[in-house]
Amino acid sequence: MKESSYKYAQVYQAMREKIAGGTYRPGEKLPSLRQLSQSLKIALITVQRAYAELEAEGLISAVPRSGYRVAVPVSFGEKPRNPLARPLKVDGFGSDFLSSVTAHNRNPKLLGLGGASMARELLPLRHLAECSRQVLRESFEQTILYEPWLGNLELKREIAKRNQRWRGESSLQECLITSGGTEALFLALRSVTRPGDLVAVESPTYFGLLRMLKALSLRVIELPTEAATGMRLDLLEPLLRRREVKACVLIPNFQNPLGSLMPEESKRKIVEMAEAKGIPLLEMETCADIFLSGERPLPLQAYARNGGVLSCISYSKLIAPGYRIGVLQPGRFLAEAAAWKASSTLASPSFPQLVLARFFRYGLADRHFQRLRSFFQLQIPRMIDLLLRELPPGARVSQPQGGYLLWVELPQAYSGRELFQQAVSKGISLTPGEIFSSSGRYGNFIRLNCGLAWDDRLISAVGTLGRLTRKSKKP
Ligand SMILES: Cc1ncc(COP(=O)(O)O)c(C=O)c1O
């Protein structure tokens, strides 16, 4: 064997063993190419070759601006369940525990690792203030009158113009301005289901969706969802063949809580599969503009051919949660969605629509999203590093491809609920994993928010979490 091939094989084998033996844990940063070449006194290209091989095997992954990290196993230790199992009634939602979690997530006195919302210093305060002043100066009267029932025309034009870059033709469809993403999802579900219907969702999934399914008396099937690539289409396909699923709801771009991104090819496939069977697909977009590498991912709707995708968008996560502005592009279900809008909120509040229309018109949204992307490209890897240092051995942290949430699996013996209670008593909020499913899974998981300034308070809170975790073993 040539000397260089021999050295390459040695580096490759040594790293492989360190990963398998747990010296380097899932998500942990590996020595840089340069560091390793210097410490082992071998050529950079030899280390590069070894890393390329490990990457091709899926053992490590290159993270933009952060170097190489140990890959996180995609399915987080969850055994795939039989998707043809009995559908569940959505139990436990609307419970006291869920209300207590969401109340703590909003408590400004706690350090907010719980809610999926950004600290105010990351929101575009100055630009929104300037747009608000202009609206009050130039069109105060309009702010106290009804806007058109389906939304302010200028805002809809601005949104369509912006979205045309990735939605193509579908951006020209009629859309409704809604009261947050929540109303968009509610109108979409009402438009395509009736009480008792069966709906397929990702697992884990956003607890607000499960609460809504319960409120609408819908039954649910939770499909295994991978931390890297999203819903398992190989399991969805037989499910759609065998059961009368009336709708499928998913968050293809940076899922809440996993941060997964469905590959474009899978998006094309799922839309094709659902349209062929006439099953509406509902998608939610909250953070698609915060991609940590590559380009802005496409929504499912970009692949729709016959209006079978209902797209819900929320601006709460990235611009202004209190404005309560969302969008529903209901595909071929416009008449149904508009009728439900007429009998729910009739029209959304005028003032935030007028302010947002300016915010988009002046190009401020694009600048803001660019700033957020730069921030989270640094923030996510440093939060992962800190968590892996502080949490007990065996803990695993997701590697989201966008958005600003982390999904953390603690070893089986630990309880997310217990940790939540302990954390609150120390002034920290977090979201226990169990509320992301209606079937009592994810008891040893938590979801953490990274949308906070990187400062001593945050660093010390993660240290406190690490100490508390060790005390949160299940009774
Ligand atoms: C996936 C998803 N959909 C909807 C919402 C709620 O959005 P809004 O505040 O705009 O109603 C959230 C908030 O966490 C979410 O994560």
C-alpha cells in the first residue's frame, strides 16, 4: 500500500472507532482538517480524504461555517411504528399540563428556552416602528376601518411578488390574510375535513396542531418522521392505500420540533401521491426563510398540479408574533376557506396588515431574514456544542437544517416533564417532548428555543439545565 493510502486508512479507521465508541458524540464538532493534519503531521489532503469517506458513509456531516460534526442518527432511537395501527383520538390536548407549559412559555420573567419565539432584540423593531409611524401619519383612518375580507390588497400583492421567486405560478393564486398561522391552519382543516375524519400528521409534531385536531374532533395517525428528511413516505404510501385518510398535515421546511427538511424530490413525490388519491395536503411554513445552508427550500405547493395543496404561512416566528398575521393559499379550496373565514374572524385587523405591507414593499423582510440567517448559522452550532458539554452522557441533540429549534433526546431514564418543572422553579422555560404526540411518546425529550441573545444568562441557563437534568430521572 502506498504511504498516503495507508495514512488515510489509519485516520479513517481511528475516527470511525472514536465515533462508534462514543468519544465523539452525535452532533459534536470534530477537529478541523487543519488541526488534525497538524497534530498527526500528515498532509491536509489525506485528512480531507478520510473525512470525505466518513461523510459518504453518513457518519459525519459538514455544517456550514462550523466544520465537520458527528452525524445525528436520523430516527432518534424511535422504532418505526406500524402506520396501519389503530388511529388515535387526540387525547390529553387542552389538558392542564399543556396549558401550564404554554403559559410558562409566554412568561417574560423566565429565560425563554420554551416558546418557539425570538427574543425581541432579534425582531426588526426599528423598521417596524418606522413603518408604523408612516402608516399612522399617512393613513390613520384606514387603520380603524375594515380591510377587505380576504385581506389588504397591497399586502397580498407584496406577498405574492416575494413568493413568486420560489412558488412560481402558485404565488398568483388567491390567498387569504389570516389571524396568524393558527387561523390559516384552522381554516384549511375546516375546509377539507369533518368531525370524525382521519388526518395523518408527522411524529413528533407541533402541539398546537394536535390541540386543534382535538378541538375539531378529528382522529389522528402519527407517522414516523426523520430528523433529517421529514415524514417517512415509504410508510405514508401504504397508509393512504389502506385507510381513508382525509388530509395530511406536515411542516416540510424546518419542522417543529425536529428542524427536518424534506428533500425536494420527496416533496414532488408526496404531492404526486396525494393528488393522485385526491387527498389534500396541508403544509405549514413558519421558518422557511431561515435556511442555514443552500437556498430557500420550496413549499409543497410549488409542486401542486391541481390545487391539492393548502399552504399556511405564519409571520409570527420571524417578524412580529403580536401582529397575528398569517396567510392561507388554499389551492382549489378557496370557496370553502373564504366561507369559514367569513364566519370566524371576517377580516383580520387593519393596522398590522398596513405596516407589514410597507415592511415587504421596502425590501426590509429580505434584509431582516438575511441578518437572522447569519445569526443562526453561528447560534445553532454553539448551542449544540454547549448542550453536548452540559447534558449527561447519552443525550442527543438534533442538527436542524433551518429554523431555530433544537430537539433533545435524553437517555431513557430521564423525564422531560420533571426537567420542565425543575427548570421553571429556577427561572427557565422549556417544552417537554411529551406534548408533541398524542400517544405519550417522547417522555424523555425536550424542545429548546435558540432565538435568544448569546450572553452569560443563556450560557449559565444551559449549565443549570445540565445540572437539573441529572436530577430529573424518572421515579
Ligand atoms: C408549526 C407551527 N404552526 C403554527 C404556529 C402558530 O403560528 P401563529 O403564532 O402565527 O398563529 C406555530 C407556532 O409555534 C408553529 O410552530
